[in-house]
Amino acid sequence: MYESFYGFKEKPFSLLPDPSFLYLSKKHSMAVAMLQYSLVSRSSITVLSGEIGSGKTTLIRHVLRQLDDNVAIGLISNTHRNFGELLQWVSLAFGLEFEKKGKVALYQQFMNFLLDRYKHGQRSVLVIDEAQNLSTEALEELRLLSNINADKDYVLQLILVGQPELRQRLRRPELEQFIQRVAVAYNLKPFTPEETDDYIMHRLQVAGGDPDIFDAGARRFIHHQSGGIPRLINILCDTALVYGFADHKKRISTDTVYVVVEDKIRGGVLATRKREKTESEKAVVQNSSLYPQQRRLIVPR
């Protein structure tokens, strides 16, 4: 819609996870390093947590696509409280037959699959997204699967990806054995104001446009409203570009972003996360000319 008007070759703020747009802040670089270390060292269980929309899935895809063909990747991405028999989903993730098989047969089939791959020098990684939805029983079953080993190596690596609630679940006393098996854990934090600036400019540039389409005030206001969550940043930036295109504005100012936020709040479609603002953010909101008095009320809730 607005791509040609702003000179983009593609949309810069799509909500779909796209590793080609990956921006590695210091936090995201550390998360990548931790994931890569866990895969190289064949850690039994790795946990990556972070707020909704913080970029966890994009990071996982970035890391996994660097693996060679000797690594079989099973992905379970649609977990929920009552999503059924775990071993059936695991079998489906690795392309194994699961229909009309009992639990014992599924377990034996999966164990044979893992051991056969290991015998041929191949590795197996199971990634479970939205893992905070797994029941205690399912998590314990995963721990038992991760116990399968050959010689001195574990033949299955688990990567659990989830919201901060995942870390809270794993602290429960009944999951003590599980948490003792977690070799690598990292919690992905939101962007700082400076990282939000760099993120917006990075995506604009990757899309083929001018990195300064959003002026400094607009970028800072977007950080203030989004709390530094990449998905929320994308939503605000994408909508602001639509508004700018409609008004024939080549530059996006704080005024345009303000109208976007106001319209979304009125429409009840601005999702934000409750969080404590840092001292530097409080100072910006209170003192900066980027936030006229009437705009201070529009803050993340």
C-alpha cells in the first residue's frame, strides 16, 4: 500500500517472524550466543523466555537455520492446556507415524528414531514454542524423554520457548528434577529507548527505505508506548506509515504517532504490557519536549 510512496522494496514492519530483518541488540546477541552454545555443547534442556512479541521466535529461526542437514529439528508451536497426547505431537514434529499407536509403542518408536540417528552421527533437537502452556505432567514427560542417552551423550536436545510464566512454572517444587536438567536459560528483555531507535532505523534500511523516515521524537514516543516490545513497535510503525501515506507525509513525526496511538486506544486495540519504567524513561517522559503535557496520559498499561 505505502511501499512505493516511501521507496520500500517490501514492508519494513511485518508481524511475521523474518530472520532477514533480525536486529541484534546486546540482549538479543546474548540470547543468540546462549542458544548457539547450547546446541554446540549438546545441552539437554535450554529455556528461552521473554514477553509476548519480544522476538523469541525470530531468534530461534535465525539460530536453527544455521544448523546443517545432520540435525533433525522437530517443532511444536501450538501448545495449549488440553492439546492431547504429548508423544503424538512429538512424533508428528519429527514426521513419525503416530496414528493408532499406544503410548508405549510411540515411546519405543521415538527412542529407536533417536538412537538410530545418533548411531549415524546425526542429532535431534525438539523445539517447543509457547511452552508456558504445558502442564506439569507434560513437562515431566519431556524430562523423561530428555533422559534418553547413548554412551556419554544425550540423543535429544530440548529447547523450550515461552513467556515469563514459563520460568515461574519451572520453579514449582514438583518440577525440581526438571529445572536441575536446564543447562542454559536466558530471559529476553525489551529494548531500551536507544535500541528502539536503532531497531526502527534498521528495519527501514533493510526494507530499502530512508532510515530517518521516523524523526527522533516519533521514535522515542513509539518506545514510550510500546515498552520496547518489538511486536508492538512494528504495529505502531506500520500503522503510522499508513497514516503518513494517507496524509502524503514523507516524514513521520510525533504528531502522526500520537494520532495512531489515540485511535488505537479509542478502538481498544492497543495491547501493551504492564511494566515498571526505568529512571531514564521517567525522566524522558517528565522533562522531554517530545512529550507535550497532553500526551503524558498515553502510557503503557
